[in-house]
Amino acid sequence: STWAAQRISKLAALSLCKDLCIFHSDRVVLRPDPSFIPKVNLAFHRAQELVLPNFCSHPSHRTKHQWHRLDVRRALHIYIERTAPSRKTEALFVSFQPNTLGCKVSPSTIGRWLRATIAKSYDSHSIPVPQGITAHSTRSVATTAAWVTEAAIEEKECKCIELGKMEWE
């Protein structure tokens, strides 16, 4: 799926409500808050789910233990548990700053977190961080990856452009 190509506002609309954040034994399914209106307001975009599968859920050797640390489902479960005591909202992403601890963060804060994560990823591999990196950069990378891996056309993100025709990213 090209959920990574979504706008930050849609990430900010993710919720921990029981019907919007569903943990299964092999995956977690996230849905945006139903009151969220996406920029491209089509039924397809409103109903789109984010499915995060387990990654190496039963590690049996050292390498698999390292891979297990990359399990997003597991990390999300830990994040929810650790933020529960200070959480003041059902929004997925909450502030860790003392003045706003547990409150929903803005899309711009999520964007800063994404940029910091991208920079940290470059730094951890001793690669210079490219100039002008933005949180929006993840959208083009995600759609390029979908194209390179020949993702099924149903999985590619469809977006409307001003002329009213459809273009596939």
C-alpha cells in the first residue's frame, strides 16, 4: 500500500478509538477519525485503512531479534501503553512537552517529527542529510517505491489534479 504517501493531516487524524485502532494477532489496522475531511474528499480516501503487519513476530535467532525491533505493530503497542498515563485525547499522536503533555499534536509537529526522523536516519548511516528535506518528501519516495516495485494499480494512490482528470502517482 502507498499509505506512506498520505498527507500529514491524515496521519494527524489517526485515532485510538476501539473501532479505529484494531490490534489483531498478526497486524494492527488504523483508520482516521470519521470527522476528518481529506483534501481529496472521495469515498476511497475516506475509507482507506492503514494496515501494519507484524514483522518477525517470533524471533528465533540473533538477526531475527534485531528485525523484531523493527516491528511497527509491536512499537505502536508499546507507544500506546507508555503514553496512556498522560494521554488526554484519543488522537494517536500526542505531545511529550510538559506544557501540553498528552494533548493532540498538530500536523506541523508531526511534520517536524518526520523531518527529524529522516535526518536521524541519514546521520545513523553517516550520510549527509540532503538540503531541503521535508516531511512531504516521504510522499514522493513512497510513490516512487510503489512504481519501482510494480505495486498493483489498486494499491497506487490516486489523486485529482486541477483539470479534473485523474493522475496516478
